[in-house]
Amino acid sequence: MKLYDSRRAPNPRRVRWFLAEKGVDDLEIVQIDLMTGEHKTPEYRAEVGMTNVPALILDDGTALTESVAICRYLESLYPEPNLFGRDARDTAIIEMWTRRAELMAAMPLMQAVRHGHPALAVLETQVPEVAANNRQMAERSLAIFDKRLGESEWIAADRVTMADGVLYSGIEFSRLVRFEVPEAMPNVTRWLAAMRARGSAKAGG
């Protein structure tokens, strides 16, 4: 298998974080430079089918994109430690919190960076209002995670799961625009420190 990665982007970081948590180090990894448009070349499009990064190319040539889908596939090959669920209830709860982490916090933070960091203007037409609105949305949404993390050490289970990785990678990416967890959210602050202390944090950007 071959993994197309990009050190500067948050979605590839999710996959690197996942691999680090699993202790997987036997994949061929190819770096793609998003800033120069390497993901938009005819060669990349022909192999992957889209301009998405990350992309996992299976041995039969099948191309998987979307970071969570890639991680789900890899979980089937490397089942331990479990990050997606051990039974129906466990899996459903992890899926619920993973979706919440992505839609309510990680994606808004990514948009805040993409529309707010000057260096990323080469990727799209930036709209300052989009950056500001998404930043505010993420701040409001983090209150939900602060409440949850007041009840549980980790977001979705009694252990680190994909939900933690999704939120963590989004927050870490937002450091590019100097986003900080509000002081009124001590549980998120405690959780973030714990995530940064894990060995998988070294799989960052």
C-alpha cells in the first residue's frame, strides 16, 4: 500500500496520528506539496481520481480518500489498539462523537485557517468573514466538548478513539491563526494537554 500525505494539512495529520497510535510504520508514504498544486497534476488525478489528500492506494490499485475512511480500512488490518469500537454500542457512540468533532469543531477551525492565514491564499479566494464566522462557531461548539470531557477522560470512550484524533488535529491546525481554547473550558484544556503528551503527537505537522 501507498499513502499520499502532506505535512501541512490537517486531514493527512489525522491519518498520521492514527498510524502512530497503532504503531504502524510499514506503509510507503509519499509527500505531496499542496502549495505547489502537486495534488492537481494529471498524474495524481489519474491515480487517485480526485485532488484529495490524503489518499491510500491499495495493492490492487484501489484509491481510498477521506481521512476517516482510510483509518477505518487500516483499523481492519491493524485492529489493536481499537479506535473505532469494540461492539455495536461502542462503535455507534464513537461514530457519533467523531462526526460531532468533525462537523462542529474541526471543519470550522480548518475553514478559519484556510480563509484567515495569508499563506493559504494560493489555494483559494479567501473571505475574512468566513474565517471569523467559523472561528466563532468552533468556539461555541467546544463548549459541548468541554461538558463531555467533564464527564469522561476522553471524548467518546474510556480510551483514546478516532473522535479524539479528529478534534485534536483540527485544534492543532488552528494554531496557525493563533486560536486558543477559551479559558472557560478547563476540561478541553486538560484533554488537549493529555493529547499533546502522547507519543502520537509527534506525528504532527
